[in-house]
Amino acid sequence: MRPTMKDVASAAGVALKTVSRVVNGEPGVHPATAERVRAAIDRLGYSRNESARVLRRGTTATIGLVIEDVADPFYSGLSRAVEDVVIEHGCLLLSGSSGEEPGRERELVETFCARRVDGLIMVPAGDDHTYLRPELETGTPVVFADRPPGAGLDVDTVLADNVGGAAQAVRHLLGHGHRRIAFLGDDPAIFTAAERLQGYQEALGGLFDERLVVMRSPAPESVRADLARLFDSDDPPTALFTGNGRYTVTVLRALAGRRPALVGFDDFELADLLDPGVSVVAQDPAWMGRVAAELLFRRLRGDAGPPEHIQLPVRLIARGSGELPGEAPY
């Protein structure tokens, strides 16, 4: 249990109001008494609950945000949108990157909770979030964005239509005559990667060939090796579907002048300036961040309705690479 002002008063043998005056730097406390209170504070490890103090004035103090990687353009867009909403409410945002490490995710969350954040927005790295139960039981609202929480935890969630978007990308390539469509996606343990694989497989139906599926982190060396294996096979793909923006950029760099038909999931900067322009299934990270943050503030205002599970639509942007015909020589 976190030490409270009442604990400090008991340890120092003074009234609660005396502790309040010392903590807030107010006059009217004898120096010797103030020193005794400060000694009790140091001994107990007490820190002022700034969030509760500000909440009593009718506003919220601090929101915690845990994302996968602030350097990723998708998550930087989501983070900025959350920050904008937090600022609109006169609050402070604490944020950190998990780097896809569940242990780091939990460490960040526990650090934020120790600082008594009023609410959390999370892009989870792990699939075990039972450690959040004590915070949820004490009334701290949590909203998951981009990926849902692990099994057994039902909280507010804001996701993109990953399955539908992937299926749309593959159907687009099928519509342009392609039958050998490779999928290069991230680690299948990642929720979004698994969802996009599902959409890819559903759209292909009987044309699905597991030999055309590559799922692992998009390190440049491994991507070059995977593309070489795919294109040097007896029945190579004529089109590629890439599972996220980082994968798309890494694949484009590794193709070394070769330009198969390609549709990527996630838009990225300069995609429209390449020749041909890169066709993508675009989601809106800023929209996702704003929806998640606004939902969190509704909870902070007292909305006690059942958990909301929001799925945001995505859209296909045709720029040229996804429209190359299946019979084109590669």
C-alpha cells in the first residue's frame, strides 16, 4: 500500500492538517514539528498525490501512454493525437516505449501507476495483463489501442480493421490478375500481424500457399534473403503484400530495382513520390489516438458503461504499384 498523509500524521504524532501544511509549504507550523513531519515523510517514502489534489479542483492531472516504439511513424502519430487531447483537457502526458518487450511494458505501467496517473492508454506488447487488475479495481480507467488486452481482461479497446484491410489489399491484387501473392509480415505473435495474415488467407481461399508466407521481424538482411528465396523458386510470386509500413520500406530497399506489384499495410511518407507510387491500405493513427484518448476522458468524467470495443475502418489508396498487371514481366 502506498503511504498516505494519514500514515505520516500517525508516524509523526501530529494532526492531519499539520502534515498538509508541511507538504504544501504553508506557514503556521513550528520548525521542530515540521522537521518531525519531514522525517516521517522520508522514512515512509510518502509523496504527494498530485493527481488527487488537482482532481479536487475539477480537472485531471496526468495520463500515462505506453506505445511500441515512439520512432515508428504510426505510433508517433498516435502519440501526438493522444497528447493533443490531453493538452485540451489541461493535463500532463507521461509516455514510454515498450520495444515489443512485455517486461518493459509492465515496468512502464507500474512506474506510471506508482506516480498515480489518473488513466492509462496502452499499445500492449504482451498478452498477460492480469497485473492491471488492482489498478482497475481501484478505479483507474485503461484503454487499449491498436491491439487488445490478453485473454480474461475486458476493457475499452480501439482497433483498426486489420482483417478486412488485408483482405481488401489481396482482393485488389487478385483483381489485377495476380494469383501468386506473397505475404511478408511481422512476428505472428503480434496481434496485428496475425490479423493481417488471417485477412490475406481468407481473401486467397484455395490459392493460399504457405510457402509464400514470411512472418518475422523485418531486419534488412533477412528480408533480402526471403525475397531471394521467393523470386528464385520454381513458381515465384508476381505480387507482394507487406504487413506494415516498416516492412514495406525495408522490402522496397531490398528489391534493388525489381518492381513486382505491391500493396502495403500502412501508409508512409513519400509513398506517392516513388515510381510507381506505392499502393497501401491506410489506417489513421491520429484518429485512433484521439478516439482512445476521448474515450479515456469520458471514463474519467464518470461514464461507467460497459467496455467499448471500437473498430476503425481502413481504406485502400491506389497509387500504381498495386495496379501492375499479373502478366507483366518481373
